[in-house]
Amino acid sequence: MSVTPIRTALIGLSASAITSWAADAHLPAIQSPSGQALLQITALCNSSVAAAESAIRNYHLDPATVKAYGSPDDLAADPTVDLVICTTCVDKHYETVLASLRAGKSVYIEWPITSSVAEVEELLSVARASGASVAAGLQARFAPAVLKVKEILRSGQLGRLLSTEVRGFGGRKARDVLPIGLKYFAQKEVGGNPITIGFGHMIDYVQSVVGDVIPGTDQVHTQIQRPRIRILDPQTGTIVETMDSDVPDLLSLHGSLTESPYTVPGASLMAYFARSQPYPGDPLLSWTLNCESGTIRLVAPAGIALHDPSTISIHHHATDTVEEIQWTWSKEQREVPAKARSVQRGLINFAARNPEGYVSLEDAAVRARQMARWLDAGTQ
């Protein structure tokens, strides 16, 4: 039985951006065979109509079928758009999706949702009033490696979880340098930075497996190790500015997990994240789950986003042996570049209204409140 593709608009597919998650992840996901079966791009919205038209040309979209908008209000008024995907800078999320939510359109917002919890709460209120379906881009929950770790833990084959430790590194290779286009990584008010993005995604998929940290048991420490940030012009290779950063480049967290069929009372979660590179030879992500009769370990040498190859192993305590666990991307995910694979899964599940395969705005708001509380606590 054929399905009419959902008429979809992208906000933030830019022809000039230094980095473009829309171009790297969302566009390939939508244009894959599996994506095209459910989604059809019918509009772009950028800072101006001219910018949207430039993106249409740059990405070889059909101007006869893809409209160009320079205003979120005009996009929201278009009855031929059913789904709006927002991939702009975080501080623009609220203003670019609000009108579409009021119009009752389905909306997919990349993570972080907005710059503040207050804006998240308002978006929730508007969506509830209009009946709009909203998903948030916490897609790493559904990376096959994460789902495999979840399957092993919750099978009970290793007993219950005693503690879990995760150590991640992310951001940029140069520890005190940012390109002009990512200057906002050093500006906390924008809301998008290595802590809210990198640590936010990492701690979300960890808790999606082991359960959430109990409020009141969580202890957080943050530090700005390199307060002076040099801003690089990538075109000339020269430093054009030096600025003070108010964004932590290190965060450590310790808390207790709720008792469950797969978690002992008082099980501990320990997390460490730094905007830097690890010691040479160490992986960018190392995550262990210490259970009653064995330890699960996930190692991702190249990144906490789990785009690149990662390994899973189990240390069986009784036999003191290590078992390598196999996992793989699905056939549909292998249709697209690595960066697009988890996004593809989330978009397809949202389009198909499969609630087990995407993160709702209500669920993501829980994580946004948690992250805000941790950042506030760590800076006191």
C-alpha cells in the first residue's frame, strides 16, 4: 500500500553556513529511498527569500516544487506544508517554530530545543493547545550500538546494574580556538555549545539505557579551564579576535539511579565530559556498565555522537573472559552517510508516528530541565 509523502519544510538548510547539520544529516535522510517514501521537501525557510532560493539552487532542489520563504510566519501560513524541521542555531529555534506550532503543524526541532527552559515550556504549552505533534533531535538514543547495550542490560543476563561510568570528549580539536561561525560555542546565552550539545546528547543516551538520575542525589561540578578563546577566520587561517568564554569546558556529574528490575537500589552514575581531546590513544567515548555478574563496555574511538565505528564487549566475571558483541546499522541506515543514520531513523519513525522510535517534546523537555539544573548547580 503506497503512502503519500508528508509535505516537509526545512528551516536552516543554508548554502553558506560553515557547518550545516541540515545538509549533513537531514537532507540525506530525507532524500534516501526510505526517506523519500515518507517525506517530500516542499519548502525551505531561511533568513530571507533570497537565501532560501540560493539553498534550493545549491542543493539541486526543484524550484518548481520547493517554495522559498524568508519568514517563519509565512511558512506557517502555507497549507501545503505539513511538517517543519528546524535545524537553525539554537537561539533561533523558538522564534522559527512558534508560528508553525500555533498553526498545528508537525515540528521536528533539533537538540538543544531552545536557549532557555522558559522557551521550552512555552513551546510545550503552544503545542498542547494546537494539538501539534513535536519531536526533538535526541536521535542518538536510537543508534544501534546504544540499543544493543540496552538490550544486553535489560535482558538480565548479567544481573542488575551496580554502577555506570561514562567519559567523553568533544567540541573542537583546537582546545582554545573556534572558527568565526562557531563563536557562539563560547557564549552561554545562545544555548548551543559543547556542553549542551555534546554532553547533552551523551548523557541522554546513557540515561535512556540505565534510567534517569534521581533529582537531589546529583552532584555537578563545572569548570572553565580555558577562559580566553581565539576566533579563527578559516578562509585566511588567521586569528581575528580573542574573547572571554562563559561556557564550561569541563563537567563532572555523580548521582544515583532509580531502582528498577535491571538496577540495584542506589546504583551510581558517574559522567565526565571535556571540550578537548583525550590523551593520545584514548577513545573519545568510553562507557562501562558494571553489573552483578559482568561488565558491559562501549568504546567509540572517533566520537561521542556514535557516527563512526564503535565496539561493545562483555567481561564475564565468573570466567574472566571477554566477549565481543556484534551489532550493525540497519539496511535503511546504510543508505545514508554515517552522520545521517540516527537522524534518518528518528525522522522516519516520526513520520510513521511510531512513538517508540523518536523523542517527543515532552520527553525532551525533561532532559532540558535537567541540563539547566546541572549547569546552574555546577556554576554556583
